[in-house]
Amino acid sequence: MLLFIPISIIFDLSERIDKIYENNIPLEAVVNYYIDFVLYFFYLLFPIFLFLSIIWFTSRLAQNTEIIAILNTGMPFLRFLRPYFIGASIIAISILFLNYSIIPKARIGFRDFRSKYVYSHEKIRETNDIFRKIDSIHYIYASNMNHKNQTAYNFILEEIKNNKLKYRIFASRIVWQPKEKKYRLHNMQKRIYLDNGKEKILKQSTFDTIFPFTLDDLTPIIYAAEGMNYFELNKFIEKERIRGSKNINTFLLEKYKRVSLPISAFILTFIAVAVASRKKRSGIGYSLLFGIVISLLYVFFDKVFGILSVKSGFNPFWAAWIPNIIFGIIAIILINRAKK
């Protein structure tokens, strides 16, 4: 980590320095970004760093014939694994603890900085054909939303009870008024559907009202889930599920990865020990090469199934856990071979 982080910061800063000067980004914001940068990449790459560090340490033990001496005393191989299990447990618990507040804040700070200053034109919200279920009886639709101006166009609000449309509000656009803390509806038309089959129509060129939602609530940023702890994330997902969010798989994938990632610490630890515990003529180099390949394969599977879940509707639970299942099977096979 100490080797990787300074180098990665230097490379990132060299790419961002022009943007920093062009946008006159305050020094405090840049410093906070790189603090978040360190924590963000620690969370993202800790399985690889953990795996390589265990391979390095265990290979040194094996090359110095320490492991052979330990096992020749009659110690079972599973007993030899106990310190590794304890170490992996400490790391896994630490990641779960950091995921409660520190890591989510760093991840959202990192993504906010990049979306605001670096990739300002990146699409981070839904903006077209927004359809949401607000509660059990209210539904809204907007053809387009402009979050900078806090404006929604071709806005429709409907109330449906017992499969019957009670009323429909239409406005060519609605605009949030921050001073009044109200919405202003332009070219508002309200149709009330009476029980006798007749309609009552109300029209106004402008009309101010209050709604139990904000435009940001209706279309949260795609990476909003990254900035929440586990309990906040569960509530957020339930709300978005009711509203029919198109990004629900992205949020569910984030939820399941909060558990699957710490578990990967155990799987990668046991694979690393099984591979590196044998003394080899080729020395540490072979073990490190194998470790790098396995690390890259783990990241590859993790990314592929993540993209399948977000883009193709693949079950996010399996997308989060299949890499662990595949490498868990590999770990069992390698451990059994190492015991022999």
C-alpha cells in the first residue's frame, strides 16, 4: 500500500493538474479528494494487496525451510492455517467496520469530486422518461429533468385508488422555488374524475404547491448507494424498489458486495497460503507471478459479473457472490493438495 499509493497519487495528479488550474479548484477540495482517493483505492484493491502480501510472506517462510520445520513437529496443516485465519478475520472485521461510515464517505467524496470537476459531462442521473411510484396510490411521470435548474418538463401526477383514477395533474414544467420551498407549476391542468363518471377540470397558468418529494429524490445519483452505510442502504433500496428505479440492480449489487468483499479476504488468504507454502526451486518469483495472475482473474470476474448485473439484468446477488464461489472452490482444492 505504501508503495502503490504515492505512485498512484502522482500519476493521478499529473493527469488532473490542468483541470485543477482551469476550474480554480480550492486547495482544501484537492487535499480532501486525495484523502478520499487513498481510502477509495484501499477499499477497491485491498484483496489484491492482501493476497500478494501473504504470498510474499509465506514464500519467504517456505524458502527458508521454516514451514517444513513447523510441519515436521507433527503440527497439522489446518493448525498451521490458524494464524492466517485470525489475520483474515481481523481484516474482514476491519473492512465491515470501515464500511459503516469512513469508506462510504470517502467513496462518495471521491465520486463527487470527479463528477463535478473532472467528468462534468458524465451522466450520473436519469434525465429522460422518468416514471416513479411515490407511495401506494400516487404516481409521477416527467419527460425530462434538469437538476441544475431543478426543473421537470411535461410533469404528470396521478392518484389511483382501487384501480380507479381519482385525479391527474399535468404541468408543462414544474420548478423548485428554494426561497418559498414550494414547486411552481406552469400551465397547470387538474382533472378530477368523479364517481358519477363526470370530470371536473381546473386550469391555472401558474400554481404553487408542496409535494412530498424532491427532484433529487426521484432521480438519485447512480453512485448514491456508495455513500451509505448498510442500514441506510437497505432503507434506500426499499424506497427505490417501490419507486421502480431503473438502477435498482446497481444498488442491490452494492449491498451484496458489502458482505461478499470481506469474505473474499478468507478465500484469497487460503489460496495464497496453499500456493506459497511449498518450497520451490524457482524461488519466490513463481509464487508472486501466480499471485498476480489469480488477483487479476478475481478482479476480472468481479467486474464482468458486476457489469452483467447492471447492464443485462443478471441477478445482483449471484453477481456479487459467484467470484467468491469460484475462488472458494479453488481454495478448497488447493488446500487439500497442500495438506498432502
